[in-house]
Amino acid sequence: MGKRTTLENKFYDLFNEYFYNAEKHRRWNVYEDIPWDQASKTPDPEVATLVESFFAVELYLPDYVRHIMRMVRKSRGRAWFQANWGYEEAKHSMALEKWLLTSGARTDEQLQDWESQVLDEEWILHYGDEQLMSLCYTVLQEFATGLTYRRLNTFTKEKGISDPALAGALSLLHRDEIGHFNFFKKGLQMYMEVDRDRALEAMTGVLQSFHMPAAHIIPGWDARDKLIRDWDVMTDRIFLKDVVKPVMKNLGIDHQEMRAVRRRMKEQAEKDAPEVTEIIEAELSDDKYSQAA
Ligand SMILES: [Fe+2]
Ligand SMILES: [Fe+2]
């Protein structure tokens, strides 16, 4: 087979590398690899609500897969990755659900009711068919989700809660999310090699509007979000300091370069439509990376 040279062919190589490593080092079994018999039988109610909230985010899997698969179906590397990604994400919701049940935090009936409430709403892709923005968003989101599971695991232990089942599940989920982050990060770096300016402009746009997936459609999200903040699992400050900064560093993008991109976008906007420049200026000053730097 000839050397794969186009961007999409490189994605297929990237998928192969990802899949090889996942098969070799990262596969786990939801029934056997988590010590379910060691789940706490007196679960902390706040931990239960946090787990139930993250379970809800993972429940939109059919929407995530459907929208993204439609967008990338002609890219074998990305489509095959998406199929594998769906399999891994399916286990995340299953593990969180199994903990809620095994610990007795929720009954089967309560969880079925919760699932039905959550799926009453449909998740829609933020950025329409803009693949590059979606990719930038996913790079940040996978890293942030991984960090969320790790922080919940750490804080649960720090509060003296001993639950090897929850700890085991959260560790496996964290490791998967970081695996996903690495795939998307390398994919974005491939775009950056082809057209760095366009990739950085897409990232600038995403940084201005980032929020966690599906948050706005999950029932009772405001109270759940408050609990996530109260526990310091994920806040705006953590997002800036412990997500945006390391992700940008990982991508090899520094603060000065992002500032130049913002300036260029502003000048272009002034040329294209002077009357909206003021609005864009206000949005750009809200850029999360400049606050993080
Ligand atoms: Fe996940
Ligand atoms: Fe993920």
C-alpha cells in the first residue's frame, strides 16, 4: 500500500495508532475490572448527585455519535475512530450507572426515570458542520472531562470516603478520556500543519463560547452545576488554569500567537462588516486563553 499522504489518510494512520494502543493497553471490562463488591453501601448523597450528573452527560451518546458520524463519514480514519469512541463512551455511562445501582444510591426505577428525562431533549452539535471548530471543541472537552473524573476521584478520597468501586471506575474513565484527548489533539495538530492560521482562528472562536456538552439540556442543571463548583470539581478558574493552559501548551500554541490571531480576526471583521466590529471586540476581550495566560 502506498504511503498515505492526504490529511484524511493521515487520520486513518492516526486511528490505527490509537486503536492499536487501545487494544493493547487500555481495554477494560465493565463487569470484571471494577471491584463492584467493594462499592460503599452508604454512598454520600452529594457524590451520588455528581455521578448521576456525569452519567447524564454520557447518556447523550446516541446524539454525539449520530451528529459526528454524519459529519465525518467520508473520512475513514475519523469515522472508524468515532465507532470505537462510541464503544468506549458507552462503557462510561454503564460504569457510572452500575455504581449508582450497586451502592444503592439509586434504584433501577429511579435510573430508568432519569434516563428517560435526560433523553427527552436531544443534543445538537454546537458548531453545525464546521469540522475544525468541532475538533477544537472536542480537544478541550475530552481533556476537561478527564480532569473532572480525576478531580472527583481525588476529592472523594480526601473527604475520607472509601469506595474502591467508584475509585476504580473513575480511574478507568479518566484514562479513556485522556486517550480520546490525545487522538483529537494529534488530529488538530495535523490541521495546524496544513493551515495553522485557520486552526487557531477556529480555536479562538471555540474558547469564546466553551461549555461542557449537553449541560444546558440536562434537567436541573443549575443546581447540579452549583454542586460541581462547590466540590471544586470543575469551575471557570480550573477550566482556564488546568484545561486551557495545558491543552494550548500541548498543542504548541503560545499566548502571543493567540493574541496575534485575535488581532487579525478583529481587523478582518472590521474590513468585512465595520458595524459589527464593536460586538466582536467585546467578545474577543472575553477570550478565555487571554484570561488564562
Ligand atoms: Fe466519557
Ligand atoms: Fe471521551
